[in-house]
Amino acid sequence: MTESLEELQRIRRALLDAAAADYHQALAAAPADVPPSRAYRRWRRRLLRNPQGLLRQQARPPWARALRGVACAVLALSLTFGAVMMVSPEARAAVSRWFFREEDTYTAYQFHGDISQDSLPRWVPTNLPEGYTLLHWEDFGTWVEMVYADEHTGQTLQFCYQRLSTGGGWSLTNRNTTRTEVSVCGLPGHLYTAQEGSSHTLVWFDQESGYSFLLSAQLPVEELLAVGEGVTQKE
């Protein structure tokens, strides 16, 4: 009985040694690792930064996913400040109609002023790069969103505008971006320059007419600024 058990153990060790030899032989013949593509590296960075957000994003249509980093959001104003603005016309006249605050992961723009009941005028970007056509248009009453897509590359360009009125604003991610002050059509604004492979974002403000504008796309910064300069009101 003991000799039979020892024989079985010798057979087992021999089989394990043979399997190990086959594994090392196959491993030596395996091709070298293929370096990951730029698209995969960008996807991996986004996954590591915000796994849940990426899962929610992938459930949206392609043009909606492109708006993730620059989502147009209506922000609530401070209750104390809002109360003062409502009861004091002097306070409304004394403050700027827009201001921003910077948090760890986003920059919030808040607007102040009387809400007009008139319908929104129509602004359009007239200096779009070749191949971009309107994919989506939505009027939300106090702000308008347009999405353009390049028919050749599938890349998108987002254009939004809204009134500088109490209760409105933008909320923009500031992760891995650099903010600089710019002028668009002679109006003050901010440019958010993103890392390679992400969308740059441009916001600017027309206090005289009472509107703010936003552009976001994976275009070179110079082209994005040129698109902003070409935004005109449509009759």
C-alpha cells in the first residue's frame, strides 16, 4: 500500500513538472507586450478618476457623452445673498451680474439680475470648422444648447448660451485644466485649456445684453477662440 502511494506521488510530481515545462516554453514563445493606444490610455485615466461617472456616461448617446466635462448646469444662489438681491434694487445695481468661485473639482459661475419674460434670441456659431453640422438643438426657456458633430471624425462641439439672471449659471470641471482670462468679441471670458485628448472650454459674458456663452470642443485652442469670435445673433 505504501509503495502504491509513493508511486502515485511520483507520477503526480512528474505531471506537475511536465506542465510547468510546457508553461515556461509557451511563455517564452509569447509575443512582446503591445503598447496601449492613446485612446485606451485616455479611457483608463478617466476610469481611474471617476469609475461610476464613466459608467453613467457610457449609458448615454454619443453626443450626450461628449458633454460630460462641460455640462450646462443651473446653480442655486446663496439664500442670504439672494434675499438681499430680491429686496434691494440698489444691491442689484451695485454688484456685477456674474461672478465665479473655484472649488477642488469644479468652478461655479453664478448670475444675478432680473429674469426677462421675452423669448430667447437665436445665436449661432458661424465660423465652424469644415464638416461640422447641427446634431442637436434644445431650448430650455432660459438657456439654449446646440451640439454640432464632425461627419468625418464624429467629434462634437457644444455651444450654449443663457441669460445672466438670478438662478442661472455654469458649472465647469477644473480637473486637469488651466484657466486663463481671454477676450471674445471684446467681451470678458475664461478659457479652460485641457490636457491632450480632452475638450477645451470657453465661456464669455455680455453684461450689456445680459447673456453668457459657452463653447466646448476638442479643437485646438486657436480654432475654438475663432469659433467664439464668429458667434452672431440670428435675425
